Amino acid sequence: MEEQRKKERVTGIVWSVVFHAALLVLFFFLAIKTTPSEEEGILVNFGDSPTGRGVSEPVRNEPTAERTTLPAATTSPPPSSPPQPSQTTPVQKPVMTQNYEETARINAEKQKKREAEQKKQREEREKREEQERQQRIEETKRKQAEEAERKRIAEEQRIQEEKNKKAQQARNTTKDAFSRTQGTSASEGETQGSGNQGYLTGDPNATNRQGTGLGNAGNSFSLSGRNISGSLPKPVDNCNEQGVVVIDITVDKTGKVTDATYSQRGTTNNSPCLIKAAEAAAKKAKFNNDPNAAAYQKGTITYSFEYAK
């Protein structure tokens, strides 16, 4: 079987070679062409006219340059080959591509610039608001200082007017006291007899008829049926003012002063400094013990202040 196939292949190859060789021979003979023979003609005498007579060629004396030459046969230009269809090169349009990274970078820069601008505007606004707030604070402080200065000046004026008023009252009191001592009345007091009841160191305007005058200080007390234990406490006088201050006191059975309050009646100088000193001294006063006295007995202590010498 295998040998049969081998023979068939060899036979096929042989016939194929023979067939192709025959084709080559056929093509060789068919491709040979005969060279075309040129057409033969009659020579024509050279001349310059269609008429003439004689057997010899005349001599030509014309300049060579003037010889009439036959116009050269115009050779027609070779037929131009048909125009080849132009191969149009397709126009390449630029491919529109988008660089996402570049776009993202540009957007990030714009966002960063916008945020920086917003931050700058915010800082400027906060700075401007802080300056306005400081200006309001300074304006408030200035107004407060002006108001405090106005009140201080008004208080000084009030104190000065009050001092002037008290000084005038003291002068009027002294004048009245002098006029009373120079009056026509021969006596004054609450007891039987003649004379001016009181003490040489007392106050001419005081209505108190009982008690004890205490030397140059002119301090005295009035408490019906009671006596001072020891001496009447003296006020600490650092006011450098003068005048009389009357203190209403409340005393219990044991003689202790339970209350001491400034009284306008009989007071010639209501200076806060003098009143404070008089009340503090009056609270320290001590009277005799009296079991039969009222639970709380009312009285007065009068202090006379003079300018420190």
C-alpha cells in the first residue's frame, strides 16, 4: 500500500514537470515577433522651385546661414500617460485627548488659590472687626473716664458747697449764741431760780440741761437719772473740721449703749467724718447700772469738734 502511494507521487511529479515544460516552449514560440520592414521610396533632386531646365546642378552661392532648411518634422509629444488617480492622503485630525492628571493639577491649584484668597479675606475681616472692637472699648473707657471725672468734680463741688454751708451755719450759730447772751433775758433753764442753766463749756443751742461739760472739748451727755461710768469717751478727731454733732443713744439697764445714731437736731456740722467719729465714741460710753430703769432708755451725747491746733 505504501509502495503504491509512492509510485503515484512520482508519476504526478513527472507529469507536472512535462506539462510545465510544454507550456514554456509554447510561450517561447508565441512570443517571437517579426521585425517590420521600412517602406522604400524614390530620391528627389534638391531644388527651390517646382520648375527648371538643365542637366547640371546649379552652384548655390547663398550663405550657408541663409539656406532654406526644411522645417524639422515636429515630433508629437509622447502621449501623456493617463493621470494616475491621486491618492488622497487622509487628513489626520488631531486626536482630542484629555490629560486627567494635568486637569486635576490645574483644578487643585485653582482650589488652593481660591482657598488662600478666602483665608486672606477672612483674616482681613477678623482684623478689621478686632480693630473696631478695640476702638469701641477705647471709646467706652474714654466715656467712663470722662463720666468719672465729671462725678469727681461734681462731688468736690458738692463737698465744698456743703463745707461752705456748714461754715455759714457755724457762723450763724455763733452769731445767734452771741446775740442770746447779749439778750434782755436774765435767766434760762428748767429749774427754779435765776441764771443760765448749763455749763460754761456747753453749746448755747443745746436743749440738754443735765449732764457734765468736759472741759475744752465741750462734750456732754443727757440721760435722765443716769450717770456716766468713768469718763465720756472722746472721739478720734482726724477730720480737721469744727462743729457740734449730737448722737441719739439707747442705754439698757446695765448702762450699756446698745445704739448710737446721728441726730440732725442740735448738730451744726453733718460732716460724714465727724458723724462717724462721734458715733464710734458714743458706742463706747458706759453708764451706771440701774435695775429700776426702763429696759431701754433714750438719751443724747453731744460732741464739740474744733480745728486741730
